[in-house]
Amino acid sequence: MRARPHGFAYVPASCAAGQSCRLLVALHGCAQGYARVGTAFVDRANLGATNYPIKGGAQVEAIMNMVRRLGG
């Protein structure tokens, strides 16, 4: 697996001003990387509009372990 140089972080103004906020990690599909779709995934995914279910799969657990190390 190769590291990719692109990533996005959206920080709402209220969070930047110090309000406590939660972290959402979103994974795009294989054909939705920056090289193919630019910012379309970020702009159109409506990530804050849906309450995504939490599952105990290996990939999700690995990501949650990374988030926990960041203090999330």
C-alpha cells in the first residue's frame, strides 16, 4: 500500500472557536480517490447528515485505534 499525499479536514467554525466537537472519519470507495474525482466526494457526500452505524469490523477497529491515539 502506498501513502497518498491528499487528505481533507473540515472543521466547523464553532469547533475552531473551541466548542467541543466529535470526529467523523469517512472512507471513500476505490474509484473515488482524489486523482479520479477531485473534491467531489468531500463536497457531495453529506457526511454530517446521516448517523452512520458503528460496526466492529477489522477495518473500522483499526481506524478507531488510530483515532484513539489522536485523543479522539
